[in-house]
Amino acid sequence: MYTSNRMVDKNVKFISEREIIETICSHFETNIEAMSSQSRKRAVCYPRQMLIYFLVKYTQLSFAAIGDMLGGRDHTTIIRASETIRDLADVYENVAVEVKEITQKMYE
């Protein structure tokens, strides 16, 4: 069952969606057009999921707004993508390290 982590955390600095998009695109050497596409290739899906995770965590955009930004995806797709990265980071150290690296890049 989905539990929202959308409550305001006083320790989280909100970052503009533009900064997040630029950081993710740079990190994965891709562009927003590719991530907004309907492609299901891992080289596109994983960066897209990572982008969604950061947009959910560090902005106050609604799930629907994030979905619209990324090619008209449904809000449930946004929820699932965010959960996927969170769950992967809990299980796989390399994903957790990558999340940490991207977070540091955004705060630089």
C-alpha cells in the first residue's frame, strides 16, 4: 500500500524542477525529450524513474503535474516510479550511492 512521503520535511530543501531536470540529464547523459518519450528501454526508464523520484521528493509539484511534464503519464505511474527508486535504494547499495551522488550535485 502506498504511503505518501509528501509531508513537508523541515530538513528537505526544495529545489526547482529545472535544477533537478538539468542535474538528472547531466548525470545520465540524456535529455528531457528522451525521458518524456514513451520508450521503455532501461537506458531511458531508469533515468526517468530517478527524475520522478527527485521531483516528488524535492518539489511541491503534484503527481499529475509531474506526469504531464513527462509525456502525459498518469499520476499512478509517478507514484510507482518514485516508490521503485526508493525501494531499490533500500535494497541495492549502488542505487543508494547514486541517489546520494545526485543529491550532492543538486546542492552544489
